[in-house]
Amino acid sequence: MDNIRHIFFDLDHTLWDFDTNSKETLAELFVQFDLQSYGIEKSKYFVDRYQIQNDRLWALYRENRISKSQLRSARFEATLKDFKIDNKRLSKEIGRAYVDQCPRKTKLNDGAIGVLNALKDNYTLHIVSNGFDESQRMKLEVSGIGSYFKEIITSEKAQAKKPNPRIFQYAERVTSAKPNESIMIGDNYSIDILGALNAEWKAIHYCPEGNSQHEMSIQVLPELLPLFFESSNNGLTT
Ligand SMILES: [Mg+2]
């Protein structure tokens, strides 16, 4: 890790516990909109179908085949249709409530704050996220980690989404970081890791399942610390 000065973190699923926060929001929406009265028996069924539809639509969004607003309305419309509920107005309202409520959730992945605290004095920390600007800023603020990061780089600002090299080049310009001083830490192999490697950055794959295809990977966030600090020849650069 010689030369590394800038650490770029992905946010969703890497620092911010997206699964827990999103599931919690969806379970609340299930009650709030009384979805049982529309014939969805259990909150779990709603959450499961949403995750499938959201993943499918996010892949289209990442490839620029649908817009942000299409993504936001279509994911609940498609979820409700899976239960034979054809109700555009309802899906719009749920969609709006989700976008408003989910970023207010505060669960972080284990060890996140300890790791940021340990790294902050020796490295400059930033976020690089494909999420929406206002949502990501809200998540950082309410979960109490906003102040650790110098730059919050979102695909909306960069006008390019990971793994497109343009977002990594944009990050270099904004932070004055050189590729050989930069490392990306993220949970998605094809987006975060391959994107960073293409930009000639280093990368660490946060892979809780432990079956990473990348040579440098961790299963829990605190495993980052020995990589950055343990021995003088693979770690600390001050
Ligand atoms: Mg992620």
C-alpha cells in the first residue's frame, strides 16, 4: 500500500447497511400503506419482491437505459404488479415515501466508525457512490459519518456511473489524487473493483461472503486496519 494517500469508500452495502435499512423501511411502508388490505399477505413477501424488482431496474439504470425518475416509480409499480395490484397512484406514493424515509436510517456495517476513526488522520477519505446525491448526503449526515469525508462523489455529479472510468477520473480531478495514490473499497466486484482497477487505482473488495475473486479482500471492515497499518512495508504512509 505504498504511496496510498486517498481512500475512496463506496457507501451502500459497504459502510451503510443498505439491506437492514432498506428492509426496515419497506416493512414500515407495508404497514403505513396498509398493503395487507390490497391482498399482500405478509410484509416479507413484499420486501422479497421489491428486492428482485429493484435489482433488475437498478441494472437498467446503471446502463443508462432508464432514468432516475423511471427507476423510482417503476420499482414499486412492478412490485405491486407481482401481486396483481395495478395502481399507479399507490406505487408513486410508496415510491416517494421510500425515497424520503430510507436515507434517514442509520444502521452502519459493523466496525465502520472505528475504521474511519483509525484511518482519518493518516489518509484523506472520500465517498464514491452510484447513489443519488441528496439521498447519500442524508445517509452520511444522519448516520453520523459525514464529517469523515472530504469529498462526496456521486454519479449524479460526475455524470458517469461506476464502473465507467469517467467517474474515477472525475474523482481524481476533484480531490487532486493521482491514480497510484488512490484506493477504492467497495462491495461490488464488477462495479467498484473492476472500475477502480480499470482506472489504475488499487482496490479492496469488501466481501462478507468470503468468496472474492479479487486478490485483496476483507470479510469485515476492521480487517482493513492491518492492511493499512500493520507493517511499514505494506502499510503506513505518512
Ligand atoms: Mg455498494
